[in-house]
Amino acid sequence: MTTFQEMGISEPIKRAITDMGFEEASPIQEKAIPIALSGKDIIGQAQTGTGKTAAFAIPILEKVDTSKKYVQAIAIAPTRELAIQVSEEINRLAKYMGITSLPIYGGQSIDRQIKALKKGPHIITGTPGRLLDHIKRKTLKLDRISLVVLDEADEMLDMGFLEDIERILKETPEEKQTLLFSATMPKPIQNLAERFMNDPELVKMKAKEVTAPNVKQVYYEVNERDKFEVLCRLLDVDNPELAVIFGRTKRRVDELSDALNKRGYLADGLHGDLNQRQRDVVMNKFREGSIDILVATDVAARGIDVSGVTHVYNFDIPQDPESYVHRIGRTGRAGKSGLAITFATPRETRHIHSIEQASKGKIQRKSIPTVAEARESLQKDTVEKMIQLVEEEQYSQFKHAASELLDQFDSIALVSIALKLLSKEQRDVPVQLTSETPRYASKPKIRVQEKSRKNYRGNRGFGGKAGNGKRKKTSMTSQKK
């Protein structure tokens, strides 16, 4: 494996990479960065989670001239979450360079974006619809662009953005470098490359380089009415550091996050009805650890990338194998292990095989833990926390009260009561969720994020991107934002 020190990258970027805790380049970075630095166009066939953001961000930064206060590079992404994520990664890598990246996306005040554009950012990351809005308003000019990135091109095709991308590319100079990244290469993407790219070099990751054997996959056969109680048992047994729970609908997400909080877990929900400010508040709480469970719908979770997610729970079975691959990709990142758990009702178990084929891995059936096993695990965790606090001597302010209690009551009884309280009695609070009718589909339902698009295409079936779904651990994949 090649280290970043060996790749001819400038010192400020190497210094930023070191601050981020990385030494070795991932396969896509090792192959793509030297080619991009040479000035050639690239078609990179790689999945999210392989470190492709840095594979194009580093060449962009090497080419920006900080003495020029205008937009010199753009990265086009399918969703606002990904646009933000890419911009944040670029800014982290540019920490010591005086280069600024600005995300442009729908759902945010366009007036605020116009003010930010007037400050002369060097790099723009954005969604096609909002980029076009600024181009039409003449608040964004691309006539001096030297580098364009199309990130997750097949996803943008599926969301109906192809015509918008073509319009944007026509606003850029003919002489420029173009880097296109896509998990699959459908014919329209190939045609796009032929029209707008100059003799591109293909950088293709082999299947073994994009799968993620460090994500263990299991499923439980659970009746709809029993799902929540089984989830609580698993949370007590697994004791995840950070977990993402996927629900099928917005109502499910709201009810589930409320129910978890009633039971004493720290959870919050994320779905399409939240505005950008509300989404940011929820994500900041999750990243900072003030909540350790994020409940989300598939669409809301697109582009979410938080390092340290140890568990993914599919409370509702995914609509299609492709969605499953995206869901489990939230864990097992940056070389860490992860666990993906799926609930399947008796009628849904037949879909596990389809998901197995798409994710290129075995999904093991497991037995539901008993109430006693969950209680034992919860008590064990509570004891470990108490021991840790004792070892850290974080109890001095309670010593007087403890001494008075010991004068009146038996020490074993007091410790037992403390364990009971710390184990959260609200685990027994009754909860009733609205049942969701199982939905079966052979084709993924793609949702358009911004405006409705003409010539919308959303008819890809179980094939396509889902086929290479699992990711291999890499040294520098997308990290905590």
C-alpha cells in the first residue's frame, strides 16, 4: 500500500492528511491521484466509502491558484448531503492552504449563498438544480473553471439530473479537466463521457477492492407487533457506540425515535419533512455524541457519513437490495468492524436471498435474545460503568450522602437499588407503534430531491450499483463530518 508521503503531494496537504489520522492511500486514491495530477481526464468506477472524495479533492487543491479570487473548480453531486460532505472534506484537506470550498444546494437560502459567492470561493460543490439556478441568475460564472468533478454520476442519472448536468457543463470552458466517478457505467453516462471528456483514462476498482468483509450481516425473523421489543433487547445486548436505525416511513421514524426516548435511549429522527436547520441540529447531536441512536428514512440518510457507527438496524426491511447496500454502508468504515441487523417478518424472509446476492455476502439468521439475556447484558454494562467511575474517582460529591445511607440500610440492598436505577427503569414503559404494511418491489423507487425533472428515469432494478455494494476497508475513506 502506498503512503501519501510517497505520492508527490504538497506539504500542506500531507500535513492536513496527517492531522486527519491517515498514512496510507486507499486503492482508488493510489490509482486516481497520480493520473489526475498529470492533468488527464478520469472515469473512476468506485463505490461510496472507498475514499473517492479525497481521490478527486487532492488533485483539485493542487491545481487551485490562491492568488485568484474566483471559482476555479466545481464538484457536482446528486444530493445536498453529499455536496456538504464533499465540501467539508475539501476544507479539511485545505486546512493549511488558504483555499475555500462552498457548498451550494437546494433548501438553503439562495440570498445567503449569493453573499457567500461574492466572497470569491475557489471551489464550489453543489447539486445540479441549485447550480443551474445560480448560473441563470448570473451569480455563478463557470467560464474560468479548470476542473470539473461529477460525483456519483449514475445516481444523478437515476434522479433525472442528466439534462441539468449537460447544461452546466456547457457553461464551462472546453479546455478543462474532468473527473467522473460512478459506481456503474450505464449507456447515458458513457455518452456523457464521450461528449464532454477528452480521452479519459478508466480507473476501475475490482469487486474485491470495494466489498467490506468487516461488516457482519445478520437477520431476525420478527412479527411486526414484536419488532420494537426485540429492538430494545438487541440494543441492550449489543450496546452500540453509535447506531443508525432505518424505518420505512416518516411516521415510523417519528414514532420510533419517540418510543426509544421513552425507554431511556438517546435517539433522534431524520426524515424528509425536516428543514435544513433541523437536519443540521440532529446530525450535530449524533456526531457530537449527545445522542447515540439516529433513526432515519432511506432518502434522509443519503450522503450521511459519520465515523464510528458500529451498528445499523433495518427495523423495516429495505425496499430493494440497492437500499440495503446503502444502509449497511453507514458502518464498517475506515477499517473498523460493523454489524448490520435486519428485521424480516415471516412474509418478508424470502427477500433476504435477493439482498444477499446484491450485497455479495451471507446474511446469517439468528435467534432473538431472551428478556433474561437482555437484562443480564444491561446489568453487566451498568456494572462496568460503575467500576469505571470508581476508578476515575468521580464520586466525591456523593460520599456524605452514601455514608448516611449506609448507616441506615444494608450495603447490598443499596448497590442493588443503584444498579436498578442506572439500568433505566423506563425500559418497561409500554410503547405502541403504528403497524406498517410490508411493501415489496423488484425495482428501487428513486425520489427526486429538488424540483420534479423532465425525462425522469428511475427504473433500475436489482442490478446496477447494488451489485458491488459492500466495501473493502481502506485507509482513508470518508470520515466524520
